[in-house]
Amino acid sequence: MKRDVPLLEDVVVIEGAGHFIHQERADKINTYIYDFFKKF
């Protein structure tokens, strides 16, 4: 994947989540998004 997306920083796999991960695991997704934005 790094070859196809050279600026890729991290890959997160959330076990048990389906297609609507933003609804199924909103708390986890929000944490990852918040942590990402704190870098800037």
C-alpha cells in the first residue's frame, strides 16, 4: 500500500467493524481523526 500512497502515515484496522465504520465505531473513529488533526 505504501507504494501506491507514498505519503501514507498509518493504517488502522478496527476489528469487527463493517462498511459503516463511522456509525458502528464512532468513538474510535473520532479519536483517530482527532489525534490526526492534533499533528498540525
